[in-house]
Amino acid sequence: MPTLPLISIIVPVYNRADRIGQTLDSLLAQTQRNYEIIMVDDGSTDRTAEVIAPYLNAHVFYYRQENAGAPAARNYGFERSKGKMIVFFDSDDLMLPSRLEEQQKAMQRENAQACAAGFYINLIGGDTYLPPVQGQESIMELFINRKLLGSTQSWMFSRELVMQVKGFDTELSCRQDIDIAFRILKLNPKVALLRKPLSLFIDHEGAERIMNNWNSPKHLDSKSRYHRKVLRYLAANKRADLMIKALDYYYWDVLPSYMKLNRYGKVAGYYGAALEASKDLPLGSRLKVLASAAKSLTHWAAKGLKG
């Protein structure tokens, strides 16, 4: 049997001494054995390096950089990787044993450049995300409509795709995984959809977690940077239907937090995003977008005021 191509698993890690061992155990249990694990320590101040040390071998590599954020750490790891297929994974999640094998085989079977799989949330057999069945909607339409997620727990990419988009946007402090998936999907690659949970997303408390600091102005600005990329793309393609969905997701993502921070002046600016994105649409389509945007903006701002 011919050897399957090398897969690189790239894991940024910051102050995860209490969790990184379990993550590494799950990666080392993969049924596809031709892989490398590249750990990039983003300036941890705890015992992370000490916990990782016993795992290091010819297939598990450890690098350390000054704290620069997860996107920079992922790019650093990618530059040092050798795999033809790339999986970016988080340092507090777990990978089921057959994930690499099943995704790689799906890509080969369908001659695909990427593969999206499902994942469990907190408990194997519990809440589950599965990629959609592709019908009439394109992959990008599924993504904009939030049926296909951009989470790191889901994706495997060809090396060429990651190179084409030049890796992660280091200006983003959050939404980096969704952003790279979006930019890759803009290339219109063939994507294999694997409707099976192959990872375990762990939702937990921790000061270092982005998800526990959504109200940070830095993270809110990062979210806006991502959403405006999407709106520019949809404006260029004159997709009023998808713009309505994208604007609602944008407002859901940022407005409640700004209301909690008492930054009410931001509301007008976010309606300005709808005005800008829709300016070149036919008048009827533009009016639909603006009416929907006003409704979404009011709804999500009110949600934030209610707490």
C-alpha cells in the first residue's frame, strides 16, 4: 500500500500547561501515521514547555516565539511545516483518532483541495456540528449563510491553498479561523464535505481564551475587520441576498458588546457599513439591503441594551 502524503498539524499554544498534554495525546492517537505535529509556543509564562518536552520526537516539534498572537504563531508553524495537507488545530481541543485518515481519504476520493468535517461540542455524542449536504447552494453560499463553519475543529487544507492566501491575517485577534476559511473559499476550491464529527471542541473557562473576552475593544475591532472583508467581496459580486445575511451576522457579532461597553456612537457607523456595501447595487436591491440592515441593527443593539 502506498504511503499517504504527509499531513502537518500546526498548534499554537499559550499558557496551556493544564490542557496541552490531552491535546497531544489525541493527536498522537491518529490512525493515519504519516504526520508531523508542530507546536508553536506564543510566549507562554507557565509550564507549557515542560509539559510538551516528553512528547518531542522525530514527528513532534516545538518552537517558541515572543508573544505575537495565534495568527502569527500559526504562520510561523506553517513556514516550518512540510506536509502536503495542513490542519490548524487549537491547543485545548481534542482530535478523534480517525480524523486525519478520513479527511485525507475524502479529499483524495473527491479530488478536493480542502475538507470540512463535523465536531462534537464538549461531549462525545452530545451537541454536534455537521457540515451541510450541498444542494443548489455553492460552497461560498453555504459559508455566508452560516451553514458551513470556518472553525479549526473542522478543516483540512491543501498546502497550496494556504500558500495562495498567505496564511493567517496577523491583524486579527479573533475570527482568524473563519477569516482564513473565507479567503480560501474565495479561490473557489473543490471542497469535500464530511458529515461526521471528527474532533471535540472544548468550551471552558480561562482568562487566556478569546471566547471569554468577546467584549474587548481589540476583539470587536478585529471582528469588524473580518466582516468588512466579507461585505467588500459581496459588494464586488453584487450579491444583495447574501449581503443581508452577512450584515445580520455582523451586527449580531458586535453590536450587543458595544452596547454593554456604552459605545452607542458605533451604531451609526455600522449602518454606514450597509450604506457603503450596497452603494453599487440596483436601487431595488439596495433598498431591500438597507431595510433589512436597519431591522437587524435595531434588533441586536436592543439585545445588548437588555444585557
